[in-house]
Amino acid sequence: MIGIHSVVRGVGSYLPQKVLTNADLAEMVDTSDEWIVQRTGIKERHVAAEGEFTSALGLKAAQAALADAGLVADDIDLIILATSTPDQTFPATAVTIQSELGITRGAAFDLQAVCSGFVFAIATADAHLRTGAFRRALVIGAETFSRILDWNDRGTCVLFGDGAGAIVLEGVPADEAKGRGVLTSHLRSDGRHRSKLFVDGGPSSTGTVGHLRMEGREVFKHAVGMITDVIVDAFAATGESAETIDWFVPHQANRRIIDASAQKLGIAPEKVVTTVQSHGNTSAASIPLALDVARKDGRIKPGDLVLLEAMGGGFTWGSALLRW
């Protein structure tokens, strides 16, 4: 049996038109541009318009990724959408995107691992493609976190934004892939920490959507350690290192977490892709949004070794190492 590699064929993204700056937020809650930038590195974020749902953002990112790949919707037989803000409790928002794309075959489903969702989705798509059960997958991260924020809580409402990003993965025989594709992925979770970052509502518990709640200091304290362990595992599995990777594309939660993680791992600052300043924390959408920015501005090129990592509520955390 010939081995299959999950190779990136295309990448795309979408951001809502409305931009919410730190100055705008200062008129809404007791905060300031200086306070937000100093603690998070965020300067602005995008917010979905009224009636603009997660599916709409994900659809536009998916269409952009298909165009970048030179493919059409009917070439796709698997859609995995990472999101914590679905259009509805059910059906999965992925099937809405599938329908809007005009796809009537294969499978589509949502995956919920909060900010780690895109890394979890890559690992899941890779596993399915390697079996040969599917040929090409759309892996999407899309969020409308603005809908679950308490806009009176300055500790959380300044952090998050809306957006979507997507990649197309194709299962390619190893001899054709020539070393490209997903090389390894490592996923973790520890439910003991679930109360440190959560939403205080849900269909089964309250019958409401609820709002995001976070113990910021606790999340920061755990983030750097948890992030680094799955990256060490990725290096051990592949023989790669901080010196051999070309780009580090972390979840864009907080500039201080990103910088501390890179420093602890010995990753040079010039290898770190950072978009949190203009996107805010877009949860499962943050990594594919950053990938699209770095690919379009010429940083990420074919053959580059790209390291992804994320941590989210649960806690969940994970890494993926791929050759572009």
C-alpha cells in the first residue's frame, strides 16, 4: 500500500468589513488603546455585520481557498469546520457551507475544540485522507465570537474578533508529494481546567447562548507550558527543531503569549507570523487567517516547513508540523 500525504493545495480567508478599533472600545467600556496594546498587542479587530453568520464567513474563506487551489467545489468530498460559534445548535454549520457550495457528496461536520479547533481539524482531516476514504478536504476555521461576548466586561470584550480562514488538503501518494504535507500532529486536552475559560450557557445547562468568561492570568500561566510540550513532541517525532523550521504560526490570542512561547522554544522572532494586532483573537479562525496573510505577502513559500500550534478552552492544545 502506497502511503498518502495530506498536501496543502490552497488557502483563503475572509474578514468582515466592520473594524472595531481600541478607540471605539474605549467609548464602550473603561479601557484605552494603551491598556489593550500593552497587555495584548491588539490594535483592532473585525466584527460580523447583523445577519452575517459564521457560515457566511466560512463560505467566503472556503471559496477563496478553492480559487487559490485552482479547484471547484465538486472536487471536495470532506468538509471539517472548526468553530465554537455555530449558526445553530444543529445541524452542523459545515453542512450549511456544503450546501452553499453546491456539494452533495462526501461528508461535512463541525469540530469543537475552541481556539485549538483548526489544529484539531487538520489532524482529523489528515487521518481521514491517509486512509483513502476521502480525496480532498476543506478545513475551515470560522468564528463570530462577537455574538458571545459580554460587552461590559473589559477583560474579555477587547480580546476577540470575527473571521474565517480555510485550507484545501489533498491526499497525494507519498512519491508524488515529495516530502510535502502534514508531517505530524499532536493533540491534548485536560478538562480539569475547563472553568478557567468557558461560556456560561448552553442548550443542556441553561437553554441560552451565554457569554464568554475567562480567568486571564490562569490562562496565560498555563498557555506557555502547554503550548511548548506539543511542539517538543512534534520535533521529536520528525527530527526537526526550532532552527530547521521556516515559520512558526501560532494561535493569535495574545502577543505576550506568542512571544513567550517562541522565546522558550528558541524560535527566532523573525520566524514568527503575528496577526493578532489587526485581527484580535479569532479563536479557531486565527491560524488559517495568519497562514493566508503570510502566504499572500510572500513569506510562506512552497517547500517551507511550517509549525502550527494552539491552545483553547477545555483546556485543549495541539501542534501540527507541515511542509508547504
